[in-house]
Amino acid sequence: MLRSLGQEQVAVGDEDVRVTALRTAVSRLRRQLALLPTDFPDRVFAEDELADLAAMTDHGVPEVPRLHRSLLLIVGAIGSVSALSRGLADVRHAVELFGEPTRP
């Protein structure tokens, strides 16, 4: 989003705001998933991948290809659970702030 507006990355203190946005979105989706009473086959995969994303935000700016891979895995695991659609969209938007992965 920042890139599409022609703006530079903005840091709050020592942290990139994209990392903060991703951390917040992942945290919200993890809480929504934890509160969801329904079990579904790929729930464990979604929980594990969200935990990995959360860990990535603790170590500076994550690698863009890894972010996109995680997003695809999460979408595949919970994309059809309508109760999580808003949280999933927020995570997708946060990942998009980092741009597209570079092509070899």
C-alpha cells in the first residue's frame, strides 16, 4: 500500500511499520482462530503457519518470498472458513505491504 502511493517505508522507533501491521494482523487472526469452536481438517496447519509468521515479525523485516509462501498455506488451510475471512484479509493486506517476491 505504501509502495503504491509512492511513499517510503516508515519506521516507528526502531521498527518498520509493515512489521507492526503484520504482527497485529497475525495476532488478531490467531485469536479469532483460537476462539472458533468449529474444528476443520487443516486447522493445525493454519495455527502452525500463523505461529511461524508471528515469529518472523520478532526478527526484523521478514523475507518476502517466505511471507507469500506462508500466506498461501494459511489461505489454503482456512480460506473457506467464512468466520475468519476478515482476519485473513487483514493478514493478506499486511503481507502485500512488503511487495511482491522477486522472480529468479
